[in-house]
Amino acid sequence: MNLLSSIEQIFSIKSVEAHCDVPCGIYDPITAKIAAQTVLKMAVRLEAVELPPTSINTPNNVTRYVAVKEEHAEAVKHDLSVLWSDYFKPEHLEKYPNLHELFWNANKLAGANKQSVSSESAQKLVDTVDEIASIFWASKGVDYSDTNASVRYGA
């Protein structure tokens, strides 16, 4: 018997397992939605860049837009991966048979948006995250709507 098992036995410690790293049970796809909207906003800004540049600030702004776009595309992938692996269970797949494909498509879209600049592709990412959010909230018996999306996204 090793020291750890002796301590567990003396203090009657039982081993437990959690469904995630921190067993908080708090999940919300809003972080992925905000990250996807950020990807879209950066794609729109990049597509609007005047070339050749007429301002010395343009190269700096482009660099920052690209860095933010890629950072947030990666955040979408991370946030959705946590949601997929920690929240959704096999019974969700029975009720929502396209769930796996939605997550797969969202991750592929996030990767594509890291690799290139396309507001059309970024909008598809936002839309796919919204579909996942709708299913997530439906699994909790809630009708999903993001009434603040346009205000959050801004002009």
C-alpha cells in the first residue's frame, strides 16, 4: 500500500471524477459567438483596407487586424471544443443528429478564417456558432435568441 492510498483509507477519502477540469457546470456558447463576431469584424476591416496604403498606419492596422482575427478564430475552436467534449453527451446526438457535423464545420470554418480573409466565410462561422447555440439552449429547454448581436457587433 502506498502513502496516497494509506491517507485515502485513514481519512475515508473517496475518489471522484468531474465532467470537466473545474466541475462548475457552467456552459454558454456566447464566448464562441463573440469570438466569431470578432473574426467577422476583422475580416470586414481587412477587406476595406485601401491598397496601396495611403497612410503610414495602414500596415500596422493590418497586422493588428490579422493577429486579432487569428486569435479569435482559435478561441472559437477552443470554446467549441470544451462545449463539445464537456457538455454534450451521446443522448444529445440522438435528439440532434446534425450536432457532430455542426461542430466539425464550425472548427473547419474557424481554421479557414485563420488562413484567409473572407467576410463571407466569417459570417458562415457566426451562423454555425449560432446554430450550435440554438441546440445548446434547446437542450436546456430554452429558446435561443441573441437580441444583442447587432449592437455588440456594431457598425
